[in-house]
Amino acid sequence: MPHSHSRRELSAAMSPQALRELSRFNKLRLTPGLGEPLGMQPAAVARALGLEADLVETVRGEVAPLVMNVPVEAGAFVAWYENLRETGPGQGDPLFPWLATRANREQMRWFLHQEVAGEAGFDDLLAMTQVKMPEPAKLEMARNFWDEMGRGTAKGMHGPMLDRLARHFDVAPVAETTVPQSLTLGNVMIGLATNRRYAFHSVGALGVIELTAPGRAALVTQGLRRLGVPVKESHYFALHSVLDVKHSEAWNREVVRTLVAEDARRAQPIAEGAVMRLWCGARCFDRYRSEFGRGAAETVRAA
């Protein structure tokens, strides 16, 4: 189990300044290069990697009480994992019915700004996570990646769909205009996927996105349609409200189950990664609702 963290350590690891610094580093190190120097001094790189390690371990410490006594038998673990759809942090958050029924265009734009900023790129995270994975899991990850790539067609690629929606709302996030909770989410997801010691954490985090996203995506789609956003521009959320259901079923069967059946020790990091992703998402939802005011939350509760 991860070690515990004091409030002082938690504040330092997740301060806005540190999160922005780490976001800039991640953008730099994930940008394809031509062999030129990274553009950072070795000491700055070491500091950024230290911030990443501190952030990931801090979040592990925060979720530790939620992943105690996780079952290690494959069938029981999959049942526990799938139950996160109902009981995990952030599930059933009132933000999304409110977005569907009450948010105005500027509020939706602000929400999308933060969501795009925290989106680390499922396709790229998946590509990094699948490296050296056992065959059954790797094959399912490949099938999932092929869907993310539009099955070989540019117009079907999921990433550009989100880019089209961002352009429609004139959203171009930078770290300085993004709330710390969204930066935390993106940085944690990149930290899990880029470090092989967290490979199974990344498996859990990516799978739980597929598990829990469809309901939220459907409500965001409803809100976008209510605001008159054309179908072509809102297709990203509409697609994920349907496709992720099938992805989740296959992921839980072919990835989660087979990995745990082969080695029961993998259950704990997969569980930790899943709850870390949900915990980060729940903090985002809380922050978003605070931006929109108490009246929005009260309207949702009454709905």
C-alpha cells in the first residue's frame, strides 16, 4: 500500500504552480522532436520528474482507504471493478444533469475548456500502456486503439472529434487558464502511462474511463444539442455515450480479468489506478460546480 502523506506534502505536490510546471513539462516531453535538445536543463527535468512522482504518490495515498481488501480472485475482482460505476468517487454527480438541462452556452464553454485541458489523449495513453503487456490484454488494447483511430479513417478518429468541438467553442486551453483539479487529472494520467512501474495502474485508470463515461457523455450531448451545437461538432460525446459501453465490456473481460487471473498481485494496482482516476474526476466536478454557483446544484437536486 502507498505511504500516507501529510497535509503539507499534499499541498506542495498539488500546488497550482507545481501542476502548471508539470503540465508544461509533459507537453514538451511528449511532443515529437527531431533530435534537438529537450530545451530544459537536467536539473529542471529532474525536478519535473520529482513533481510527477510526488503527485502520483500523493493521489495514491489519498485513495488508499478506498482500495483496502480488494478481492484478488479474477471473477470477484472484475465484479468489484465494475461496481465502481455505481459506487466510485464522482459517480452520479449532479453537475451533469445540470449541464444537460440548465447550463448556458458560456457555462458549457467553460466546462469544455477545463475538460479539454485535462484530456491527456486516451489513444496515446493507451499506446504507451500496452507496451509489453501479456497477449490477451494487448490484443484487446489493440482493438480499442483501432476504434480510437477511427478504424483507419481520419474522420472517425476520436481525438480530432474533440478538437472540432473545442474549435466550435473557441476553446484553446493553456495551463494558466486551467483549474488545478483539471491539471491534476491530466498530469496523473500521463504519469501512470509513461512510467512502467505504474503500468497496471494505468490499465485500471483507462478501463474505468470506459466503464463510467457513457452516462456523463450522454448528458453532455443532451446539453450540447439543447444549445444548438451541430451534430458534427457534438459527435465526440455522442459517440462515447454508446461506444464506450461495448469497449468497457470487452476491456473488463479481456484485459482486467485475464491480467488478474494470470497474476493476482495485479489486482491492487489496477484497483488503485481506477480509483485514482475517479478521485481526480470527482475533484474536477466539485470545482466545476463551485464555478457555476450553489443555485445550479440546488436546481439539479430538485430535478
